[in-house]
Amino acid sequence: MASRNRPYRLAPAALRGVAVACVLAAGIVSAPASAQGLHAGSSPAALNDPVVQRCRLLAGRRVDPKLDALSTAVENAAMRLQLEPVFDAIATCRAALARYPNEPKVIVAEATASDALSALMLGLKFPDSDEQAFARVLGESNKTSSSDKSMFTQMTAFYLGSAYEYGVGTRPDRAAAMKWYAVAADAGDAISKRELARLQSAKP
């Protein structure tokens, strides 16, 4: 990958924050008041599920009372380069989406969280295709050493771990997911450590 596509390594933190803010703000569309109720496909069982509720709190609009109607916690965290809340939103929303693959509010929240990490990882012009994004991140992972403990290593390894676990841009591969979560955990990421422990304790 050309160096211009690696903003985390090249841009100062302030510029990265501005760039992420611009890309996230560009996709924001305010929903009319009439759209604030349940979607036709939303079931009380889904919306009352604690995993779905946490996903929506982390990555859904108009859910966190501390934020304005146009912001999500994951977008705010990405703008501040706070990786743990971004990783937590992705892990939680992908778990919710695995339970409720047709729930609109979960689909939107998971996409918001994924876009936040993709913007951090791949810059303002990250690909729309999960397969292309996965291939680019996998290529970047081959350029870092196993002893690298940087935020970039945490992002790359978590991205790949989650992608392999849930089959995002690649086929699901539990062993590969555990491998990459272990790399991110070893680099200091608490969410990857949590996800690795969950997979290790679950039946294959």
C-alpha cells in the first residue's frame, strides 16, 4: 500500500482527528422526528437484549443522552483516537448483529462502528467493499513486526481478529481470529484480550 494511504503513521494527531471528523460528519443525516419510533422490523425481544442495547449506546444515534442527536460515542472516540471504545463498539455490535442479522438498528450501528475504524485504519477513501478493506489491512499487517506495540498494531490486529471471527471481508476462521486478537492483546489492547478470552472459553 502506498504511504499516502497510511494516515495514522504519517499525519500528526491533530490532523488525523480533523480528517476523521470530516469523514464521519460527511455521512451524518438527521432523521425526522417521525423516524424516531421503532422500525417495522424491530422486535421488543431484539431491542431489549442487553447486547443490542449496549451496541446502540456505543454506536447508535440519539441513544446516549450525553451526546447530541448527530453524534455517536464511537464516532467521538474515533475523532479523539481512543481505540478501546471503537473496538468495544465493533465487538459488541458484531455480536448483536450475529444474533439479530435483520434488525435495522443493529445493522446501522454496526456499520457506523466499522466505518469509524476503517477511517482510522485506511484514511478518508477507505473502500466500500469489505473484501478490499480486509485485503488492504492484511497487507499492512505484514509490514509490522511481532514486537511492535503501537496503536497501529492494535488497530490492524483487532481489525483482522474481528473480521476473521465474524466473516467480514473474508471467510470466518476461529483460529485466525484468536491469533490476531492475541497479537492486539499483546500490543496492549484490553478489548482484544477480552475477545480472545471469550473465544478461548467457548466451545469450538
